[in-house]
Amino acid sequence: LLKTLGFEKGDCVVAGYTVDAGSTQQLPQLGFLHLFRKEGELNVLDGFRLAFDALTQDVVTLHRSMGDDLCGEARVDRKLEEAVVKVGGFKAGSCQDRGYKYSAGSQTFDVPLLTSVQLALYRKTDLVTGVHI
């Protein structure tokens, strides 16, 4: 799981990350995650990197069946695709391509250590009219 999330085996200090970034998180069954940054890197630069990544984001559409008449669909950055597929059982493509036409709300799906993904939910049956595709 850690490899899928982009972690590498080794020590941050040996890799040149020597400045304490001031954040520690406990990860269930994995221990503690302590963040470091490289000397001379400013937090302002991290902000610019995030903004640039957001503007140049490469998005893919993924879906997963959630029962006989419910499908969840997510649009995620391609960098997260492998983790979302492995952790959540998603497949490439949209719910509409699989015959789920009627909107059924939304739901949040958590990808541990990475992000939360907003799912658009779809049904094959219109709950108001009872029409089934």
C-alpha cells in the first residue's frame, strides 16, 4: 500500500529532507508519519506547486458498482488513479456508459493517507417514476 501511495523505503534525512516541516500523523497499523522538507525550500513554493498542479491536472473518470442498482463515479487526478483502483475497486469509465442514467446523489470515498474523493451516484431505475433502463 505504501508503494502505491508513493512512499519509498529509506530515511528522509539521507534523501536530503533535513528540515522539520512540523507535522506528525499517526497512521493506523503503519506507525507515525513525520514530514520533512529540504533546506531552502519555502512553504510559499509549495503553494505555487499545488496551484500549478491544480491547473495542469490530468483527470480520469472511474466507476464502481455499489449493488444491483447503484453505481459510484469519480473524476480523479491521473496520479491518484492506481491508488483509487486498488483501494476502492474502481474501473475505468463512467456509470452512464454502463446504463446508470438517473442521478442518485453523492457520497465521499476516502483513500487512506491521500485524499477524499467525491462520488456522483447513479441508478438504473428512476425512483420517482419507477422506470428501469
